Amino acid sequence: DMRYSLICEKAEILQLLGTKDPKLLEEAVKTLSTLTAEKDLPFDWKARAASERASALKALKKPDEALEACYSIVQMADYDHPGTPTEFVWFYKAGFLAVDLLVEKQQWEAAARTAERLAQTSGERATEAKDLATKIRLDHYLWDDTK
């Protein structure tokens, strides 16, 4: 855990410094990519690394890659909900960032479905996600006939 924490903290520092030097953002992405590629990496660390990687990619103006990083976490949580409070933090961070990215791309249906996926959990932000999905659907006249 100490090693994973240090790698993530290094990447976070690189992201902060990267606001003035994009090369440092690229270094943060590489660092986090290396961590997420490790075998048997626990979900909470994989989620944290992928979420931070998505943030760095967004700052680099690479929204498609950022969205892919977010989806890797939202889709990986294939069980009913993440298991620990730490897992929920990173799951929601990735999920809400994915919704933001989809809204920026005006992909309303995908944004609503992603918010609905977050709402299916039992975490403290599930209601917020449900309200967001409803707002997106109402604002953009999207009806889901499957419900």
C-alpha cells in the first residue's frame, strides 16, 4: 500500500506542476498507466490511479482517452457496488468525471446512462447521480423505453 500511495502522490504532484508544463502531465499519465497495468492491483488502487489518470488526460485535452480511463473503473465495478468507502470515492470520481466529459461532448444519452449506473450503487452519492441522470434526461428530452 505504501508503494501504491507514493506512486499516486508522485503523479498528483506532477499534475499540479503540469498546469505550467504539459510534459509533466504526460509523465503523470505514464506513471499512472504503469500502476494500473500491474497484475493483481486491488480495486481501490486501480480506481484511484485510473481516476487521476483521467484527470491528467482531461487537462491534456484528450477527452476520449480520459473517458476510456473513467469507463475502465465504472465498468470494472461489475458487482452491485464498490466494497469500501475508499473504493466508493474513486468509483464516484471516475463516474462523475465520465458524465462531465460526455456532457461536454453533448452525448446526452451516454451521460444519462452513466449517471444511472452510478445511481445503482448504495453509496452516499447515489441520489446525486440519480438526480443528475433525471436532469439530463429532462433537459434533453430523452426517454428510456426500457423502464
